[in-house]
Amino acid sequence: MSSTIRVAVAGASGYAGGEMLRLLAAHPRVEVGAVTAHTSAGTALGEHQPHLRSLAHRVIEPTTPEALAGHDVVVLALPHGASGAVAAQLPGDTLVLDLGADHRLTDAEAWRTFYGSEHAGSWPYGLPELIVAEGAGGAGVARQRDRLAGATRIAVPGCNVTAVTLGLQPGVAAGLIDPSDVVAVLANGYSGAGKSLKPHLLASEGLGSARPYAVGGTHRHIPEIAQNLRTAGAPGVRLSFTPTLVPMSRGILATVTAPLAGGSGTGTAAGAVRQAWVEAYADEPFVHVLPEGQWPSTAMTQGANTALIQVAVDEAAGRVVTVTAIDNLVKGTAGQAVQAMNIALGLPETSGLGVEGVAP
Amino acid sequence: MSSTIRVAVAGASGYAGGEMLRLLAAHPRVEVGAVTAHTSAGTALGEHQPHLRSLAHRVIEPTTPEALAGHDVVVLALPHGASGAVAAQLPGDTLVLDLGADHRLTDAEAWRTFYGSEHAGSWPYGLPELIVAEGAGGAGVARQRDRLAGATRIAVPGCNVTAVTLGLQPGVAAGLIDPSDVVAVLANGYSGAGKSLKPHLLASEGLGSARPYAVGGTHRHIPEIAQNLRTAGAPGVRLSFTPTLVPMSRGILATVTAPLAGGSGTGTAAGAVRQAWVEAYADEPFVHVLPEGQWPSTAMTQGANTALIQVAVDEAAGRVVTVTAIDNLVKGTAGQAVQAMNIALGLPETSGLGVEGVAP
Amino acid sequence: MSSTIRVAVAGASGYAGGEMLRLLAAHPRVEVGAVTAHTSAGTALGEHQPHLRSLAHRVIEPTTPEALAGHDVVVLALPHGASGAVAAQLPGDTLVLDLGADHRLTDAEAWRTFYGSEHAGSWPYGLPELIVAEGAGGAGVARQRDRLAGATRIAVPGCNVTAVTLGLQPGVAAGLIDPSDVVAVLANGYSGAGKSLKPHLLASEGLGSARPYAVGGTHRHIPEIAQNLRTAGAPGVRLSFTPTLVPMSRGILATVTAPLAGGSGTGTAAGAVRQAWVEAYADEPFVHVLPEGQWPSTAMTQGANTALIQVAVDEAAGRVVTVTAIDNLVKGTAGQAVQAMNIALGLPETSGLGVEGVAP
Amino acid sequence: MSSTIRVAVAGASGYAGGEMLRLLAAHPRVEVGAVTAHTSAGTALGEHQPHLRSLAHRVIEPTTPEALAGHDVVVLALPHGASGAVAAQLPGDTLVLDLGADHRLTDAEAWRTFYGSEHAGSWPYGLPELIVAEGAGGAGVARQRDRLAGATRIAVPGCNVTAVTLGLQPGVAAGLIDPSDVVAVLANGYSGAGKSLKPHLLASEGLGSARPYAVGGTHRHIPEIAQNLRTAGAPGVRLSFTPTLVPMSRGILATVTAPLAGGSGTGTAAGAVRQAWVEAYADEPFVHVLPEGQWPSTAMTQGANTALIQVAVDEAAGRVVTVTAIDNLVKGTAGQAVQAMNIALGLPETSGLGVEGVAP
């Protein structure tokens, strides 16, 4: 591969595609190649992404194999169900990053249950910090990043999944929590819903209001979270998961609780819990356990590829409580994709990715 | 009592006091008497509550027994810990509504643990729709409103408490949920924090961000919720409670989950659960279980004395999930106080209280 | 007319129709009759206006002459251009309130220029506080309300128009400002754009951002403002008008400036200007000039039928600066309609209308 | 100078200081040296700027000459009036960037009138794109950047000033507008007010509301705007200036209008006006005139050092209307400072500065 990496983005007019382009434009090794889309083909990128000043003059091409050919990397920022067909037409040695859900689940049955269509197959899962329990040995904790080096197909995780997994997995891996009764409630920014023109996504409806959606075990991110926690060492995951739309454009604040494991003595739990979380992420460049007493806010992560976490033990309730903040479009989507791309291509994992949030 | 009820409001320059005055000004039987405060005494009410046009010219008096004398009703919208001393100086036959926490808890030990001071004593608790299990008999469900008729001292519940209690109590009363592992996560508007001048309450910090507070079993509303659920019939309540500040001025969206009770057959649970919730509030003027499939938003309740609820059963997780929306300053504070006042004085319970939200 | 006034609302699923219903439901003399709409006919009102709890069970009827027959008042909350045809089918003695633009302009040519269709004709204009210069005589200032008593057709003004007109007309009537170079810039909440499903109206786009629209003299409210200022006594109105969308659901904050009139001595201008504004609204129940030094915010007017105004003289710039806050859906639309209805029917002008804003 | 530039930031716990550190941390040539403050000295930077992950562990030092010694660049992000004394103690060959107002005005009398204290003196003004009329000759337009190369003291402009100046100066330089009656109304994010603990800056007050401040010619940015427009070639500037707080944390949207100059034929004005604006910024890396028909929003500039501008001619009103969007903390403060620093030190002007906004 030449010293410059050419990257094409399919689905360039949406939020995920736009964020991908924002990050790629700042990546020291990347040259942005084709930008493609479906209905907006033939128009200037600046009509859809006017904030991307260096790319505003680019003309959007149709999403075809020809347009996507000749790139080192192709990013698919397409609606769920659309990436399988496009990916099948791309060369095997092109690195393909799928920001959609199509290739995340390993269980075809779970796919059919939650998505109602045939499963497109499973790709290496692009959450570098995911703890891989089966690989654990004397040499320390194995991580999912070990499986991404040299990969040519990567399924990038969903935003809710990233927040919940990173927040809870240290307790899973350390055996400190009981995974059979996890409860997660999330505050979600509106960009997670995409540019869909639906009445409840209008500014007049969203401003000044909070509302839940996909309540009662129906959200498609549930089997993906369970899959991750199993990878981290938890058999028998049961998860109550409720996302809520709150009046912000970006960000996820995930409050996740799980029972203290049976063996955890309540007298010593708080210290052991905190230590497990701190150790799990001590060497991670993007996942930070905050100093004791400081809780994350989504503003702290805005525009950055960070996940900020705090954990507490509620002894009276017998539960561990963790709160994780991410920017849903960065660590939750496009930044995670860049991080996975860096690993797959052998670049420094942090290339082109920042840790300073745009706050206040 | 004359046909016009004279009401004084102590703490008139704060948010709770202001909302009380907004509702009282619209009450057909009420005349607003003295408006009092501490540091703002001597200034025009309009400097602090410029939205209260009909009262803007009123001059705030100091909070003294003399100023509060000669009213049929005195509302105490004071900081926690301050109402006990003021109330002690008021005549026994004056109806005193305490919007603060001082007289809510019946357990002096719980008060000392969570508030760190001596307990001021317990007053009749002003949540009219609270189910009272011990009073249940052949004639139907007993409610807390039965204990408020003729009362001269009423402790008005907290806003988080109201949302969580109303959302969960039907399941408690019907024996459908297990109260030993309740998890509640709330999205809270900023007015719940009062006019405190703290950095994290600044608009520049709050806009576009979500953040938790009082995580890990430390929030003072926890023992009050447990007390209510015990009243509704649940021994052995254990509660994980996490409030989160989100960018709205008003409103609470409470997501509350609890395990299905052991005897609930999962096959029939959803229908039985929904029926229990619908029946519990069928006759309530302010608490509405929404039609199946419709979930509440805080905007729907803005400015109104309503609590809007929906419930679902997540069979895979083995949990009931309820979401409740209220306006924290109305059904969560001042509207609830007016409702309790109406009951205590023998007025129609809905006098001066609206059910139409100011939306969008 | 019977003591109860039956009112039908056509366009009941939109924001203007919903706000009309919110206010009518609280009006002591009104019974809400038919609620009608076009595409949502046959569905429950609660699907579209879930915040209107007392009317949520109502079924929306199609907007037909039959459905609208038999009411004392019919409110047309329809898209611009649609009300003329519906109104033509209603009896002449039914009071028809048009919340749309169709019948506001007296100048058919201006209508054609800004709306591009044939003019439906002109109805009595429903801004009660509008100063009518031609009617001024020894007995004081004439107002538009004098023309509304007994009217059976009323064109309710636009929201931007109401804010700009009320803010500036005292200076026009008193001859203190030069109307030939008025500049108005408005901060507008998103509900003013209706429930239109357009990308720039999405919450993800609106949250955290401000943007202008209809810049450069193209906005359809411009000729209506000029018409009002002419009525108030200003020949030769020239107006630069720029609305900007800001992240709030409701509210208009109109900053309007005009040159001091040539004869205004700058040394004495400030006092005379303030006096003119105070006097102009001294007897108005809904339009308040705030105490000196206090400036309006839109929150102060939320949900209320108030217009709050402050005025200053910038001697260095040679301009009067006024700032006016209204709730665009209340004093800017539905509240104004109720006010006009009250006048037309001989009810107290303030019936069913509040002056206390829902703040904070 | 060594290849790494050491930069100290005084006032590191405030918003301007924090944003300076965010940008410096990403600057390829900069090493962040001392971070100093007053009341927060001795605490970790992460307590005040938790979003700055790479610097969170830094300990804040007191703002003393010793702490600031030994740096190539010192940034003063101090309250107005405080930087003069600190700067006087710094070596003459250290580049000092003052983000405060102290050294911006050349007219000591204007300083005393608007700030009420003694003038600290005037430094080279750090708005690189400012047109300098007196320097104009056959070789094209002179810019303020020419005066910054090699400077060791730079007064960085205010945020409102930057937006208004950039928006209007092309018309001034081309003689197309009449500077004697400029009207500017701004929508401002709350971070522009700093971390001041004032009631009207609370989230509960700001959310869902718009309000003006410093109305009527009193804002301290007025003489600075006039000074800039004089530099760009406009004698006799008169300016009506009204900022309004709207519910966003960052961003300024400046709507600025001025009369078309007497000689401008209205028939040809629109094309000539647009051409003048386009040409004025054709070579500017950070100031972009958007394509015809596209208007700026503040979201497009979030986190970026861009100013986005559109212009229209309102022939009926006889006015040019321009709208400019910036991020008040970047192009309005810290980004502008980095840009000026780059020029002063002979680095590429765009080093460390991005043009892609963080949107949506």
C-alpha cells in the first residue's frame, strides 16, 4: 500500500457518512476518494454536508462498484440491509468497513428475529477494546483488536452497543457482576436516528422534551450487546434495554446496572469494583475511567473518539452502577471505524483521532 | 371559611414558589395573599418571576409569622430543613403545605441517614393517588387522598418520587412485580435543581449534554420512594435510582423496571400487567395510562398536572418496564400541592388544575 | 346565541389547530365541537395531539361543510391558500376565524407578489391592539378591536407580524420614529414552521444551532407588517426583515429598530420614547411594557397570551431599539384568535386567556 | 526558535483558556507548557476541563511571572482589565496573545467610555482577514495579517466583533454600503458569557428561551467594530448592535444590514454585491462565502476556525443583508489566536486549525 491511503465513502450524504468524512479529512495518512450516495448522486456534497468545508465542492457519485473501485478502503454507511450486496461486489483485498448492522451478529437466528431478513454473514467485529475471555491466559487480557490486524472486512459496532459494552465488560471479565439481570437506560441524541423525516424527530417535538423508544425488549441492539458480553465472559446474559431521546444532537449517556456477583462481599465490593474498571482500561488510549467522584457527561466526548466511564457500588440495592458517555457519531460510529481501520492497516491505532472533546 | 381562600406563599422567589403562584393565580377560588422570601424581601416579585404578569407588582415581604398570619393556607416553598421552624409558628387550623422534604418521611432514622439532621416529624403525605394497601378491602382500593380530607398539615412529595411511585405502584398493588430489585433511571430537567448558582447548572454546560448525579444509592429521594412502595403493599423494597440531567428546563421522564413476580406466567404476563395499570388509574383525573403503543414524552405534560404512563413486559429480560412523564414543577411539586389543598379543603380535586400540556 | 359557544376546529392535527384546542378546552364558555382534518381524518386526536388529554379520545372528521355545520364559531387552521374555499361554504352568520394568511392583506397585488396565487379577499384583521390612525380623534386612540365587535369573519395575524407590529407601533403613532428604514431581526422557535417534514427542521439539525431563512425581503410577512404600520399612521414603510431559527420549540423574540424621527431632539428622546410606549399599552390586558431596565425573554410568555416589550434609544446610532417577546402559538396565533373571538361575540376580551407564562 | 513551540496558558480554567488548550493540544508544532489560573491554582486541570483528556492530569499553577517564564508564547485568557499587568512582566520577545479586550482599542477615550478604566495601550490587532484600506494599492487588498508577522504582542478580537466585521467589510471596502446606519442583531451561544455564576445564565433559564442583553448602544464591542470598519475604509460608522442569548452553548449568528450606497443602482446591485463578497474572501482559508442560495448555520462552524457568510440585497428595503456564522470560542477567540500566532511565528497560517465543523 502506498503511503497515502485512498478511502471511499458510500452513503456520504447521511450523518454517519458525513462524520466519516470529517474524520478522514483530518487523518494524516488518508486521501478521500469517491463519495457516493443514492438519491443525492449528482449533487454537490456541500448541499448535504455544508460543515465539511474542504470537501464541499465534491460531486456525489452513484454508489456503484465502478465508483468504489480503486480504493484501499471502502466505508459503507448505508441503511441496514443494504451493505451485503454492495460488499459482495468489492475485491477481497479491499478493506471494507461496514457502519451498518448487517455483519455484526454471529447468530443468524438472532438476526432474523430482530431484523426480519436473511443474515448477510458475520465479519470481524470492530470494537478494539472488547475483552475476549476465551483468549485470556497468563499473558494478560485478550482484546478484540488482536483479531482486526490485517482484516479486510470489519463490522463496526452500533453506538448504543459500544456504550453499554464498554461500561459493563470490566465487571463481566472480573466476575464481579451477575450478567443475568442487566438493566440499561440510555439518554440518546437525535443524530442517532439519522436524517429520517419522521414527525417525532422534528425539532419542534424534540426541543424541551424527553421520550423513550423501542421499549420492552424490542431494540435491535439487544442481541449485539448480549453477544459482546458473552465474548467478555458472561454466559446467560439477560438485558433490559431502554433508549430515550433527549434534546441534544449528539451523544449517548448509558446508565447500566447489574447485580453484584454472589461472591462479592459487600464490605469490600466498592474498592474491588473500581479497581477492576481502572485496570481494564489502564492502557486504553480512548477509554478512560474518570477519577473517583467525577461523572461523565456527553459534552466531554463531543467530537472525540473517547468513552468516559465511572462506576459505583450501591450496596443497599446490591448493584453495580456504571455510567458511560460517548459521542454516538465518533466512538459510536465513525471514530470507531477509523480506529479499526488503523489497526487493520497497521497504522498507529490513534492516527487521525482526537481525545479532546468540543466543550462546553 | 369564606368563599375565597387566601393563600400565602413563603419562598416566592424560587422555582417552586413561582410555580405555586402561577397555579394559584388561575385557581377560581383562591386569592393570593402574602408573597414572602428571605434575601429578596423588599423587591418586586416581577424582578424574580417576570413571567407572572398579574403578580409582578407585588412586593415580597420577609418570611415572618406576622406576614403569614391571617391566611387560610400557607405554602412553604423553602430549602430542605427550613420549614419545620416556620410551620411551628403557624396556627394549627391553618392549612400548611410543605413543598420541601422535611415532613415526608415517617422513619426518623432514614431522615437522619439521608439528610444528616434531626427529623422534624411526619405529616400526612400529599400524593392523592398513592395506593394504601392496608386499607384495601371489599370496597376497592384505598388511596392516600382519603387521609387528606380535612388535614391541616400536608407534606407534598418530591418530583422524582412522584414519577417513580405512580409508574410502579400498580404492579406492586397487584402483586405482579418483585419489589426487591427495582431499577429507576430518570431524565431530569434543570429546574428540578432550583436556582442554585453552581457551575454544572450553567446553560453553557447543560446545553447539548447529559450527565448523571447522585449515583450509587445516595439520592435523598430513595427512602421516600421505598416508603411509598411499602404503603402500596411491597415489603422488602430495594431500589437502584439514578437521575440524569438532560437539556430541558422542565420535566421528568422516569424509566422504571422491576422483575416480574415469581407467580407471573410469562405467557400471560403482558395482558395482565397492562390490565393492572389501566385499572389502577381508570378513575384518576390526572394519571393516565396511554393507549397501547403510545409512549409518554415530557412535553405532553408541560405545565399540566398530569402523569402519563405506559407499561410493557420484556419477557426475555423477565422485567416489567414502565415509563412515566410528569412536569416536575406541576405534578411533581406545585400542582400536586394544589390538588392536595383542594382535597383538604373539600373543593373539587381538579379545581384550578389543567390536564392539557403546553406542547409542542 | 346560547350560553355555551360551540366551536369547530378545522386542521386539528397541526400545531395551530392543537394550540387552538388547548385554549378552547380551558375557555369557560366554549364547548369544543367538531375537530376535523384532511389526511388524519378517522384517527383519534390523541395520536396527533397526545398532550390534549381531555380531547384525546375525539375522532377526527374530514373537513367538510357538513362536519363544520351547526357551530357558532369555526376556526380554520389550514395551510395558506386553503381557507378561502372552505369559508365560502360556511353560513354568513357563523363566526369564522382564519388562522392562515388568505384574508389578511387588503392589497390583492401584494398578495399575488408574495403568495403567487389569486387573492381570496380581505377580512377584518384580528389584531385587537393595532392602533388605527385614521380613527384617532379627541377621544383617544382608536384600536382595531373596535372593528371586530360583531364581525363574522376575522383574519388572525401571523406570529412574526404580531411581534413586530406591537413592538414598533407606539413609535409610529407618536411620530417618534421614521418608518422608512425599519430593520427587524427575529429569533424564532421551530413550531412556527409547522409539522413540515423537511430536513432542516429535524431536531438533529436544529439543536445547538441558529440559522436564518427567507432573507433579503422575500418573507411573506413583510407586506402584512407594512400594512399594519400604515394603519398605525406610517406612510412609506420600508422594512428589512430577517427571521432566524433558534433551538427552542416556541417563542419569538423580535428585535426591531427604526431611526429616530427627524424632529426628535436626541437629548430628550429616551424619556419621550419610553413614555409613548408605556402610554400606548397602559390599558392593554395582554401587551405589557416591562419596567425600565428589564428586557423580555420568550420564556416569560410561554403558553400565555402576552406580548412583553422593552424599548431603548441608542443615541449614538440614532435609532430606537425595541424587543418584543411572544409565544408564537398563543399571542402569535391561537390566543390572538380567542381574543378576537371574545371581542366579536361580546364576551370579556380576556375570557379563557392567561397572562402567566410557563417559566422557567 | 526550536522546532517545538512551548505555549503557556494563563486563565486555564475558563472557557477561552480551555478552548485554547484544546486547539494547542492538536497543534503539530506546539507543546503545552504551564497552565495557570487564580482561584483554581493547585487543582487538576481535569476538574475544570474534563473534556481535555490529554491534559486532565496537569496541575494548575498560580498565574505568576515565574510560572509563565520560559515559554515561546504566553496566552492570556483573563478577565477584561487583568492582562495589562501580567503582560508587563513578560519578556519583550515572548509572543503574548491577549484574548481579553485590554489592548484592542486604539482610542483610549473609547476605552474609558465603554470600560470605565484606564487604557492599557494598543497592540497589533489579531484579525488576519481584516481589510486595511490605507494600505491598498495596485498590488491588491492589504490585510491585517501583514502587520502580524513577527509581532510579539497581539490583541485577539472579540467574538461578536469578528462576526460583524467579517460579514460587512467587503461592502465597506468596495464602497457598496453606507456605513452610517449599520444594524447588527446577533444570536449568541451561552459560552460567550463565560463561566459566570449569574441567575440568567442558568440552564433552567436559558433552555427554551431567547433574551437580549446590552441593548441600546451599551455593548463594549461597539467601538471595536467601528474601529475595524474604519480600518476597512468606512469613515463615519454608526452602528446599532443587539446581541441575544439563544439556547445553544456555542456559536454566533450575526445578521448585519446596511443601506446600499447611494451610487449603487438597484438594478445591478445584487450581482455586484455578491461579487464583492466572493472576491474579498476568494483566497481566505477560513472565511467562506457560501454558494448562492445557501445560508450559514452556527452548527456548520462548530469546533472549526471558519466564518461562513452569505449576502443578499433587499431592494425594497434598500439594504444589504449579510449573515455570518462562527464558533465564538474558535474563530471568535482561541482559533483566531492560534491563527495569529501562526502568522507571527512564520508558521503556515492554517497549522493546527480545522475547517470541518462538528455537525450535526
